[in-house]
Amino acid sequence: MTARIACFYVPMFPLAARLRSEPELLHEAVAIVEGNGNSAHVVAATRRARTKGIRPGLSLAQARSLLPKLIARGRDAECERTAQEALFEAAETFSPRVEDAGEGVVYVDIAGMNRHYDNELDLARSAMRAADGVGLPARVGIAASKLAARVAAELPKSPTVVDPGKESEFLAPLPLARLTPQLDAASTLRRWGIGSIGELASLPESEVASRLGELGRELHYAARGIDPRPLIPRPLPPDFREGMDLEWPLVALEPFLFIANAALDRLSKRMELQGFACKRLELTMTLEPDGFAARAIDLPAPTRDVKTMLTLLRLDLEKAPPGAPVVGFTLVAHPDRPRRAQLTLFGPAALSPEKLATTIARLVSLLGDGRVGMAMAVDGHLPERYTLGDYAPPPPPTTRPSPEKSRGLLAVRVFRPPIPVEVHTREADGETHIAAIQGEGDLSGSVRTSSGPWRVESSWWTDAPAAREYWDVELEGGGVYRVYQGASTEWFVDARYD
Amino acid sequence: MSVAAPDLDWQFQLLDLHPGRPTPTLVPPPPPVEPGSALDQLRAALDPGVAGKVRSGAELLRRTQNTQPTAIIPTTLAPLDALLGGGLQRGKLVELVSRRAAGRFSIVLSALAAATSMGETAALIDLGDHFDPQLGEANGIDLRRLLWVRPRNVKEAVMSAEMITTTGFQLVVVDVGLHPLRGRRAPDAAWVRLARTAESVGAAMLVSSPYPLTGTASEAVVKGSVARAQWIGRGRSPRLLAGIEMTLTLEKHRHIKAGGRSAVTLLVPEAVESSSRRVAEVPVRTGATLLVDSKTRRPEDSP
């Protein structure tokens, strides 16, 4: 099968990455500058700034003299890294074999994808749309080699498709600068009278190699459209990251959450592209003047719901504020496969795993930890024992069974914690009876009938043994309660029969 | 090869190159249905007492749907199901009110047990944090299908209930605990909104409270009263709690005449597991048996 490579190329990548994080700047005159002080120079500018004469290479002072209202932003390594990651993931939706070439360039092996698209032009247009979906205006070129694909992607009228076997013809009329922008041997070749890629390719390979060494051999290969090394796909990252270096320190929670919301939204979209959901969210904040604050939030179930994740983040930050102004942050989402369920036509309706995960996460954010889940019975003798597990209901039966007939059992309402009461006892016929109990509210009154005691001993082999004597009492005013006397001789009501 | 003929049979005969092959026949058209007879059939499917009261087509349709088993989640407590016309209707909010009389929580657990035994997912919003998983399991609740939520006040309980209902749970039970309630009472509008949510997703909702909370939002209100404890043992012999008996009264129902009463007797697990000899020893005070009493009296039957 003939190799076919698609190249995603984002022009002015530092600017595109910044605009992805701050989309409100898209229609402003913005320049991305590199360096500090007098050495600060423009590396990219928006269309509005370019129409006023702002060009890459100008110093910041020169640029400001041309356009005093120019918005200058420094290069943001975190923004560029996450933008590159997003571009990579967009490319990964087309093929698992993707190479990350950095600085807004990604190569995708698209061999065999003609089954899914009518032609390669359609594929290239889909690729541009996918990159647009993650907020990056990418150009796409398709050719048989990485170099030809990259040169095709750099052309202004995107997408460009180079037919198989026509790479040499495509490259031949282009200037040598297209081959490698930072070409040291350009001046040497110009002295030889060589100005285009085609002229270099027509020279004998051995002659070029003997004069320019290994660099000359590689250049000759490239000029003929042959890659010096094959495409090396990158394995899937173990997590998804989004972050930002802030222009000024943030001291309030709301502005920070506003920016975090946008970052979470981008994270959610990236995970959706891969079919993942977030199971654990980590936040690292860079503090002023120095130091970091990190925290991790374990989600009760994998979810991509931004509102839920933001609420959990808010609760966590309110509980433990960072304690210093925040000048940057990184959000790391650890992915997990969302739960799936097979629905049934004839049985009871099943819950959507995605919706259930979101609901549970929201409930946890509303009520706090340990208040939502599946109740689980625990072995033991003390009545108040219980434990809470993750709620993951089994799939519903394929047919709708009839309900089991109720056993008509009398239930108890457990009081957590038990309520201390004062108990008055009386002796009659050599037996002890409870005459009255005195507590708060309805838990006071004379006892009509009492029954007991039943001794419960538990954990006698541990440091916290429990030895209790239980009684059932019916009050004159109504209500049947379960009371017990502990080892400390104090009395408690631990349940009401209801 | 194609042929044209005025009749379908003729087409097949002309196309058939091999004589003797059976000629395909068309499925005969269904017989014409007279609107009157269809309505009569539907009416005949209803209980005669109900069919006589149906006056409009919409009401007939609703009554017919109510008779379908999937439209109702029974509590499997026969006296309560009889009062509610079969059980908890999907898409409707039923309120169970009882302050002094015991048995309200037992009914809640019975409804949850019935729903989960049918394979439905159910949620218990337990405001008072009263649920005992061991006892729930003994009651027949499939704990794997039960979501246990423990809010801290009424507002959180209502918000949780709304979230859970929209997720698709088929039975949502809000038990607000005992008097006094934790936190301020929710406004009537909150219950109306909750009832509409349940209606829109077709979930059955049961609100268990010490006094009426839901106002006009509820489809039915059942009040529990006159709870009496049943004790095993008499004279000087030691006592053993066997169960309680309570009376349920249908205070309100949008489609069933209010005022119906029935008695329910609930047993402690030990009494159920004990032999029939022990049950026979129970001093029966009201004439009811210790098993679940399914007798239901209409108000006109009562003296």
C-alpha cells in the first residue's frame, strides 16, 4: 500500500494557541512577543494588527510606535503545550498513527482511509473541521511523504493534496526556503545557481553528498520527496492537561473559576474526542511570589460534565484556599472509560450510565462525601453498622418480573448518633421494668409496656468492646422505641419502630 | 421479465414459468373496525364500577392505561395498594403522612423492596439518616439497585430528588424523617416542580412525612393513624414485641373517592421467623391477624 501522510499545520502557532485560550482577543490587534525588555520582539500578530504594519521580527517598541493600542502578550508555554496536545488529539480521531512534530505540526498516517472518504480532499476538509473544533485554525496537506505533506500544508490555499508519485513534480518549482526554512546551506546552493527544489533534485546525489556531506544527502532526499525517517506514532498520553499562565495574579475565587471553567470545557471536549471521561481531576496552581498548591479531586463516577467538575473544584477551593495569589494553573484529567449499559426492550428501563455518573457527581458536590451511594450490609451484631459503596446498579432483567410479595416486616428508624435519655426503672415480681424515659421532644413519657433486656456483646477482643442491654419500650403517648444501656450505665435511644 | 395485468393473481399466473408452483397470496386486509365497538371493547376491559363512570375518551384512555401493570409500581402491601388503586402510579406523587402512628417507614421499605425486586432502580432520600441496610435487606430490598442519599435539610432533599428523578430512577422515595423537620420547610412551588418532574419522566414518587408537605402537588395523600403495639406474652410472663397495627386512611386522591380505610399489621422479623405457636399466643386486640391484613373498608361500610 502506498504511504499517505496528512500534515496538520497551524500557522502562527503561538498566536493561535493564545487565541484558543483567550478567544475574546480574536478580533483585537494582538501581538505575541518573545523576550524581555529591549529584546522583546514580535513573533506573530493578528490580522487586525498586521493591517497596521505589525510584522514578525519588529521589536515591541517599534510595534507600539506603529500601533499604540496594540495588545501584547508574551509566549505562553502552557497554552502552546495544551494547544499542541489538542491538535494531536484532533488528528488522532482520524488515525491511531500520529506523530507529534511540535510547534503546531502533526503528521497522520492515513493509508487505507479511502474506505471512509470519497476522496482525499474530503478527508482533508474533515481534518480542518476537526482542528477547528478544538479551537485551532489548521491547514492540511496530504502527500506520500511527511516533507511533501508539510510543504503542501504550508501553502495558503488549504487543503492541498499531492497525488501519489507526483511529490517531485509538486516540490520542483518551489523555492529552496520551503524545504527547510532554517537552511544553512542555502547560500552555498545559491552560489551554485540553484534556487528551486527541482534544481537541487536534478543534481547527482553523490556529487551533492561529496560537497555538502550528510546534510547534502538528506537535502537531496528531501528535494525528491523522500523522508529521511519514517513516521513514528506517539503512544496515548496517560492524562489530559489544560492550563494557563495568567497575565496578573488572581486573588478572588470567582475570576479563577471563570478561567477554570473554560479550561474544563476544553478538557471535556478533548476527552469526548477520545471517548474518555474524567475519573480524577488534579489542579496545580502556581502561586505568587513562588510555590505551588496542588490538590486532587476523585470523582464518584467517570464524567465529562463541566458543571459538575467545576462545582467540585469550587467546593474544594472554598474548603482549602491556596493562601496566595494565583499566577498560573494546570488542570490534569485522568481518563477512564465511561460506563456502558446494554438496554433492554422488554425489561425495566435502565439508567443511562453517563447521566447516572453526572447525577452522582452533582449529588456529591451538593451533599458532600459519604452521603450518596449504595448501602451495604456489614457483618456484626451492633444495629447501627453500615457501609456505603459506589453505586453501580446491575443491568435490568431482560423481562419484567413480578414484584415479590411484601413480608410485612416492621422496620426501625435508626438514630445516628443514638440519643441520650434518662430512664426510670421499677422492680416488680423480682424483675426490672422500665417505668419512664425522659428525653427531648417525643422521647418522654411513661412506659406502657417494656420488654428486655437482650444482651449484645461485640468486639470484646478489641480495644473498643461493646456490651449493651437492649429494651423495647412502648410509651403511653404512642411510639415504640429501642433503648439500650451501655457499659458506662448511660441510656440511649437508638431506634424507633416505625 | 415483467408483465402488466388488471389483477395481482393474473400477474403471478403470467409470470409463473413452472406450472404447479403455489401462487403467493396477499395477507388479507384487517376487518373494518367500528369506532363504537372498539370503545365498547375497551370499556369491557375495565372494572364495571369504573367503566360506568367513564364519560370521555381521554378519561377512558387514561383509565385503560392505569389498568396496565407497567403503569403502576405496587407496594405489595395489599391494604395500601387497594387504597391507591393498585399501588404507586408512575408519573405521580403520593404522600404518606403519619406523625404519632408507627409504620410509615415500614411502608417505605416495602415499596422499595417491591420496586427493586421488579428490577427497577429506586432511590431513597433519607433526610433523617434512619435507614438500616441490614433491615432493608431483610425486607427484601435489592441494595444493589437502591441509591441511598442522606441530605441534611429539606431543601437539599428536594434538590436531590429532582436531580435523581430526571436521571431516570423509576421510584424515588423522599423520607423527611420525624418531627421536627431538619431545616426550613420547602415552599409549595418546590413540591409542584418535583411532581411535574416526576410526571415528565414517568417516575413514581413517594413522600413520607410526619405532616402534610406537598399541598396540591400530590396525586394522593394517605394518612396513618392509631398505631398499636402487639406484644407476645400475657399476665406475669415477660413480653416480646411482635409488631404493630396501624390504620391507613385515604385523605385525598384525584381519581378515587377519599375516605377509604384499611388496617395494616407489621411484624418484627423475629416474630415472622418464629413458629406459628408464638403467633397464636399474641393477644389480639382488634381482631386483626398478625399477618398483613388486607381487609379494606369503604367509608360507607364503617359503622
